[in-house]
Amino acid sequence: MGKNYQFSIPTVIKCGRGISSQIGETLQSYQLKKLLIVTDKGVRQANLLEKIEASLRGSGIEYAIYDDVEPNPKAELVNEGVAFLNAEQCDAVLGIGGGSSLDTAKGIAAMVTNEGSILDYEGIGKLPNPTLPLFAVPTTAGTGSEATASTVFTDRETLFKAVIISPHLFPKAAFLDPELILQLPQGITAATGMDALTHAIESYVSKEATPVSRALAIQAIKMIGADLEKTYFVGTDTESRENMLVASMLAGVAFSQSRLGNVHAISHTFGGVFNIPHGIANATLLPFVMEFNLPACAEKMKEIAIALGEDVTGLTTLQAGEKAIEAVKRLNQSLNIPNNIKELGVSLDLLPQMVADSMRSANVLSNPRLTRAEDIASIIKSAYATEEL
């Protein structure tokens, strides 16, 4: 590699069917007084908390539930959650849900022990104090937030999505239970699955990638390529759901080490400015960023094509890399994901703000191809309207 690096993931990962019913037993060893469950109303109404609550009660762990999480959470939500936690006198946090719930749980756990606003800690390694004990249960297979050192919140005033990265944000334990995602709607299955694939691909080609992160990322790509369509079209196949949960986690661990790239730099602006769901924004942008990056990482794109099951026999490296882009486009089409960002509600009237916010992202620096503001503008305009499938 020619550079020094280190690898660390302090999160204990517990995976398997019904594993969420063991949460109480696991958390007993942490000697908690009272646990705050952070989730959203959809997860609660879907009765996904039942087994977890029963496990906590069976282990004698008191808990309170904060269920006001919304998609693309604003920083103010953290303050409300901290106030709720303090009123309930909780001393640990359990996030249950998709990326927004897990991110909010991280933000609340962090801001009980740190001063100011969560937005004050935008960037890498700026959070000074450890969080409250933090645990995670994903109910989607997409963000990998249960195994990452990052959280994301929107600044209400500027609509900028700030990324906070700190080793303090790694949960102490995560529980991957495929039984909790068997009833996911097709649209969410598609969006979150493509989010995980974007994490894996961007991590694999990142300038900051290491042999460890690349091994995790390429395995995630293989598993997603093999199982995402099955989870979309069948839904109730437990094995494919479990594989997607594991792949999402692997991709999360990978990008915690390597960071991401231009897809995330741009898609975060779409979430902040237009409130577009993160996974759909990533999926729609991914082929356009891959096309932009291809000249800088053709060999790695060839390896991605192979991992996605493409036959590259007899092709040049560049042609093989193009096969990876074609595979992603076909996958998007199969999952009924728009092939342009105009359909997502993006307006080019705000192009200068989108470009400026994208260039503010540290992900631009780890993107494999050198990226200038005019490149971001070109990618966005290319993705805005296309006739290509």
C-alpha cells in the first residue's frame, strides 16, 4: 500500500434469526439503570419493538421510548431527545430502526456528555468526550450505521447535512436480526439495499482504502449483487434478508475506515436541500459518479464488475470497468429506481448551492478521481435528465 494505516471496530456484532430477543441478556452486563430506546413511529407501529421490550423486561432493565425520529433528521431533534433522556433519567441509548433512528440515537448519546450543538462537531475526530453507552438494532439493510463511527444531521438554517465522525460514535454492540426486516416494503428494500451497495463501491475505490477495508467492501458487493433482487421480489426469504443485513454492516465497517466519495458528497445535499431519501439519491447518482471515476480506477471497477457477476472475459480493463456501471444501471432499473435526479425532485435552480455544499464534504477528498467544483456541477447536470437506461 505504501502508507501506514490502522483498523479498529470496537462494536460487538451479534447476528442471527431472533437475536434481538437476547438484547436484555446482553445489556445486563453493562449494569444500566435505565435505557432510552430511540426509534420512529413507523417502527413502533409495525410492532418491531415487541420482542426487544419483552427481552428487556425479562432481564429487569427499565426503559423509556423516544419515537419522534424523522427522515433526514435536523439537529434540533437531538436536543429534544437529550431533554427527554434527562427527564427519564436514562443512562444508555438503544437505537432501533433505519439510518435516521440510529443516527439520532448516536447524536443523543453524544450530546448528553458533550456541550453545545451536534453541528459544532462536524468533521473528523472533533467530539471530545465519550458518549453514553450506545447500542444499535437496524431494521433496514442499508446504512450500516450500527457499525460506523459517523452520524449525519441537517442544519435547519442552511439545509446542509453535516457529517460527524468520531470513534466515540461506534455502538458498543449491534444486533442483526433478519426477522425484523422481513416485512420491509419493496421501495425501502430497494433504497436501503442500493445505499449499502453505494457504501461498498465508494469504499472499495476510495483513495483512503486499505487491504482490510477493500476485503470487507468487495465481500459486501458480492453479497448485495447475489441477494438484493431476491429480497426485493421475494421479501420474506430470511436467508437473503440476513445476507443483506450482513452486507450492509460489512459496507459500514469498510467505509468507517476508508470514507466515501462523490456520490455521498452530492447526495447529502439532495437530502438537506430537497429532503430526498438518502438511499434513492445514492442509487440514482451512483452510475453517473462511477462513469466519472472510471478513468481513475478502471482496474478496481473491473473487480467490482466481477463481484457483481459480470463476465469480463476478453475485455480490456476499461471495457470491464464499464460492465460494473452497466450492472448498477440494470439493478436500478430492476428495483424501479429512477434513472435521473429530475424525477427525484432536484431543481437545477439551486445548482450553485448544491455544488458548494458538495465541495464542503470531506468525501470529495477520498474520491478516486480528482474533483473540482465544475466536475460536481457536470455530474449533477448529467444526472438531471438522461434517456439512457
